[in-house]
Amino acid sequence: MDADARLQRRLSQISHILLVLSGKGGVGKSSISVQLALSLLSANPTARIGLLDVDLTGPSLPRMLGLEGRDVHQSDDGWVPVYLDARGKEGKGGVLKCMSIGFLLANSRESVVWRGPKKNAMIRQFLGEVRWGELDYLIIDTPPGTSDEHISLLETLRPLLIPRGPSIKLPTLSSLLVSTPQALALLDVSKELTFVRRTQLPLLGLIENMSGYVCPHCSDIVGIFGQGGGEDFCRREEERKDSKVEGEGGGCRFLGRVPIDRELVALLDDVADVKVVSPEEAARLEVAQNQLREATLVSATAEGSEGLVAAQEEGEKEAPRTLVARYAAIPSSPIVAKIAQEVVRLIEEQAEQEKVAREGVVAP
């Protein structure tokens, strides 16, 4: 099987691909990527989530997920991603599939000094050679700014942006921006927004990260990096929606603000004891996850929404010490959960619009 056919086969098993972008470094883009993945798993234990780190010169996901030193295994069907145990109550749920160049380095201090062509080849391998299996969402954490990695990603995923007939199954492709409220970060994110528009990459909106810090002593909110800058930026972009200037006028939805959370920092700095599962155990978990998904749907169909709740809450006991369970207990978790819910709604809306458009395309 040639590389293009292999890539299309991989992509056909994924429902949605989400690129997480930022105009500059240090705005918490990687932490937002992790929080979105954990929020999706926390909200739905049957969700099948992949997390791909394409920041080749500064990979951070292995450290943030407590997966440093884990190996990527080779199989007859490609690279096997690193699986993070994502089970919750009663052992229900599945795994978070993770891939990063950090898993391929001899040690975490090793630097990657590559030119564009080698970066392009690695990103294509991440998408076409990794055994992702069936995924509801593949969240891709990108480097800051617009780099070789971004260009390579869009070149590889370009078929997803071209109208196609209904018989061709490929995922929806969308993006979101992450920024802090400060003016410098917003200046850089405006450049990223121009890049998104000129490449015709569907944009869900912008998340304002590090938006205030809640004092643990008096509960006052301190705007360390300012507050409301991201929302003001989006409002101005919405007002320019009707502009005819090239690269401008598309608007930018405000998805919400996420405060600085000391407990999130502590959690991601101390995750060495999270459970990693072997590929064999992960395969068994995926089977159990699919069975739970089917049972939940049957229960919901038979008994309505009450049946769905009952199926998910049955036999609640103390949750195991998985990263998902620990993340759900921190203060910022419900805030990001609400944003994740809106992201899912927008992605599903986009998928429906693309489905209608495909039905109008005549196959060649």
C-alpha cells in the first residue's frame, strides 16, 4: 500500500481533527490541548480521543501527561501510540492515545535540529504510520506561530478541505486559537488568524487562557496578564466581518476564558504516577469501551435520557487514580468542560454542513 493510500485509510477512521493554534509561545496552548482531551473523556467515558504533539522542537505532552520515558512500539500495522489509562468509575472508559516526537528521543534533554523536509516527513509519518484506530477526535497540539510544521500539516490534510463526494469518508478538520489577554499575545494571534483565513482552515474560535488568578486567601481575582483582551479582540473581529480586505473580515468567535489554576499546574507537574497501559491491555480496553458505548446507547434508546444517566452512573464507587479522575476534581475543570461542550457542538454543526455539501457533489 502506497503512502497516500495508507494516509487516507488512517484518516478514514477518524471523525474529527482539531488543530490547537497560538500566535506565540507561553500562552498555555499545550495545557489547553491536554485539558480539552481530558474534558472530553471526563464527559463521555466512551469517547475515543487521540492527542498528537507536532511541536517537533519543543515537545511537551510526554511531560505534561507523565509519559516521559515511554516507548513507541512497532507493529505490522505501523507505530503503536502510547496509551494513557482513562478509565473512571468502576473501571469504565478507555484510553487516551498519545503520540509525540518526545517518545522517540533517547532522553528528554535531547534537541531536535531538523530542516523543513525532515519535519514534513515526520508529520506525515505521525498521521499515516501511527495506528490510531477509530477515533472520535484527534487533537493536534501545534507549535506557536506559523512554521514548517503548520505548512506540512495543511499540505498533508489538504484533501479534507476539498469538496468531495459522499462516498469518500474523511474527517472534518477545524481549528481553535489560544491566547492570553495581554496585548502582545493578541498581536501575534492576529497574525495566526490571518494565516487561518488565507489557508481557508475552518476556525471554531478563540480561548482566552490565563485570564485572571483567584487569590487562595481572599478569593479576589487578579488580572496578572490583564482580563478581557481576548473577548475584546473577538468582538472587534466580529465587527469587521463584512470587510472586503483580503485575509480579513471572517470574524472570530469567543469560546471562553480559563483562569490560572494552581491545582492544574501542580497536577501536570506531578503526574509521574499515572497509569500507562500496554498495547495488549489497551486493545482489551477498547473492546470494553465499545461495548459500553453500545450498552449506553441501547439503554438511552430504551429508557430515554434517564436511561443514559443511569448507564453512566451505575455502581459509582471511588474512582481509580487516573489522570482523568484527578483532573475532574480541579477548579478549572468545569470551566474547560463548558468550553469543550461548545467545541463539540460547533464541530458537529460543521460536520453536518459538510455532509450537506458533499451530498450535492457529483462523484467524478
